[in-house]
Amino acid sequence: MSHADVRQASEAILDQMEQVIVGKRGTLALVVAALLADGHLLLEDVPGVAKTATARALSQAAGMNFARVQFTPDLIPADITGSSVLSGSNFDVEFKPGPIFANLVLGDEINRAPPKTQSALLEAMEERQVTVDGVTHKLPNPFLVIGTQNPIESEGTYPLPEAQLDRFLIRTGIGYPSNEAEVALILRRAERQQEHVVLAPVMDAAGIAGLQRRVEEVYLSQPVATYVVALVEATRTSTRTEAGASPRGSLALLKAGRAWAAMHGRSYVLPDDVKAMAVPCLAHRLLLQPDQWVRGVRPEQVVNEVLQMVPAPAPTDAMDAETAAAHQQQQTAQQQQTAQQAQTAQQAQPVQAPVASAGQADAPGMPPMPQ
């Protein structure tokens, strides 16, 4: 699988999702980037702009099983992780997995559950496992949590603290569609004569895991890495912030930048990839000074100011391409050398004739394991 395959798969997933979400391809690309980067996503927007539909469309297009949890004040951690129950005539203890055991989990209105329940979800997001009654249960791979929040109704909610917001790789919103997109949305609904759309999967869970492994191989040069750190450092020294992004923010920018590069068919990260992902990856990690919050300054403004202030590396497209090509050649040479060594070892191994038992024909040899 090449990085061109990542781009082709991403485009196919986006094309399918656009059958449901009209006129929001840029936002949908961020959703797919979070999946490919193996990170979690927070959708913060007003009701009715298709946050849930976006998550469901992604799960269908990517061929992943889907679970939705409606967060309410009476939700307890066991409602998410599962619990041990007595079953059978012998009253054996059996673990009943909760909705967290899905490839894609939608936490709807995550700020309406108490902190203890929020922490249970966020711990599973970070550890990729849950522990119930002293027994650890691994979560499936791939595993993506999409949390949603309504920013205009804060009464009776439990806002996520900054330490928990930091666990989400990307935060974004969907926003209202344009007039043309909304007209197209209505016409499509009238034409299909049913509420829900069932999308044809273009991938499966194993394929998504393969794409994630390919994204991890995207090359990051020294100048681009220095640029990432400089941006994050500038959020810490800004006079508008009380606390800037942590090193987890730098790593998030690395992961998202790699995914963005792979989605565009490249095997290396450019400064433009970092710029494209800076606001979605860093804005929710900033804590503004109280006076800035009173004045209505948004964290997105601070990140945009940082992008204007910190100089990007000199145009390094050719240099990065050359370095990435050398890196790719080195990887290919290593793979060929490993395959050659395995073939040599297999040829050097003496072949033993199978011994057939009485009344049985000789069994055919086992085929070699796939690479």
C-alpha cells in the first residue's frame, strides 16, 4: 500500500460521506484525518447541523461498527465500559461489554454527563482498554471516539476541563450550510423518500488499520519539526494565554500533519500541512487570560496570530521530496534485503518428507506465510 492509496481511499470515503453531508468537504476531511491519525475528534456546534450524521456516515463509509452513547446526568461509567453480571444456572460471572467496544463510538453531548463518567470515557480513549473488576479488556483496533458538545446551552452541564480537552486530537465544528447546499440537502431528502441514508462501505476495519500504519511512515524533516515546536512554544509565550499547548499538542500536530500529507498523496510533511492542522489541533488546548476571555477573544484567533508571527521554513518542497525519496529508497532496500534473507534461509533449510500414517496419503506441504 502506497501513500497514493491513502489518498485514493480518503477521497472514496469523503465521496460517500458527501452523500449525507452536503457542502462540508473541508470539515469532513478533518474528520477523516482524525481517523487516519488514530486520534479522537471533538465536534462542537449547535444542534441540528449533522454532528451525529457525520459520525454515522464515517462509520458506514469506512466499514467500521458503530455505537452511540447519549450522555445524560444519570449516566454511570458502567453504562459505557460494561459490567460483570451473573449468568447461567451456576451463576457464573460474565463480562458484558458496553458500547465502548466498537470501532467508532459517538459520545453525544459529552458535557452533560458528570465528571466521573467523562473520565471513564477519556481513560478508555487514552489507554485503549478498560478494566472491570480487576480484569483488563482490550478495545478494538481501529478505535475512534467522536465527542459532541453544544456550545450555546451550558445550564446543567459539566464542561470538560482543559486536561480532558487535551485528549482530543482535533476539535472542529460543522456550521450551517450555504443556501445552495441546504437546497440540495432538501432535494436529496425528498428524492430518496426515507429519512436515513445507508452508505456502501469502501473500506473495512482492517483496511483502515492499514491506512493508519501507512500514515505513521510519513516522513518529517528537521526544519518542519522545528517549525512545529516553534508554533507550540509561541502559544505558551503569547500575552493572550495563561497556558499554551503542551508537548502533547506538538505530537498531535505531528500526527495530524502526517495524516493530512498522506491524504494528499505525499510521503513527507510540508509546512503547509502543519499550517492546515494548527487551528484544529491547538486551539482547544489553550487557556486564555481572563481579560482576553472577557473581551471575546477566541483561541482560534490566538493560533492564527501565532501562524502569522512564526516564520515558516523556507520553501523546502524539493528538499523534503529528495529526503523523503531517499528515505523511501532506504525502506525499500531494507524490505528487499529482509525478503532475500528469508528466501535464502528457506532454501537452506533441509526439506523433510512428510511421514504418512497407515492408511493415509501423503499430506501436501503447508504454503508459506504471507509477508
